[in-house]
Amino acid sequence: MKNDDFPLRVVFSGNRMEAEILKGALEANGIPSMIKDESLSTVTSPYLMAGGTAKLLVHPDDEEDARSLIG
């Protein structure tokens, strides 16, 4: 991720598994991203994939390209 004062933008919100797949697609296309997982399952097991919401975040400069890639 670029290091500056701009807040990251949410380009996807849904289950963790979908977020991981989309993260891989973005990064394969040169768009750095990160997942913010708001479920307790990540505390107990990152592979549980149960409940909660995961958000896929990108730098504001990459938002338009990310949205066009993930549809």
C-alpha cells in the first residue's frame, strides 16, 4: 500500500472467502489491497470463514480500477 494520509476505500463488503478471492484478483492486476475482517472468527481461526463481514480496501488512487475489475 502507498503510505500517505488518504483513507483507504472499501471496494467490496461481504464474506471473507469472496474477499480473499477478489484480493487475489486485484493483486494479480497490480492493485495492492487489504482485508479488514469484522468477525470474531478471525480471532479464533482465520480459516473458519463463518459469520461477520469482511471489507476489501484499496488506496483511493486505485479505487476506480479496482471497482472495474471486480465488477
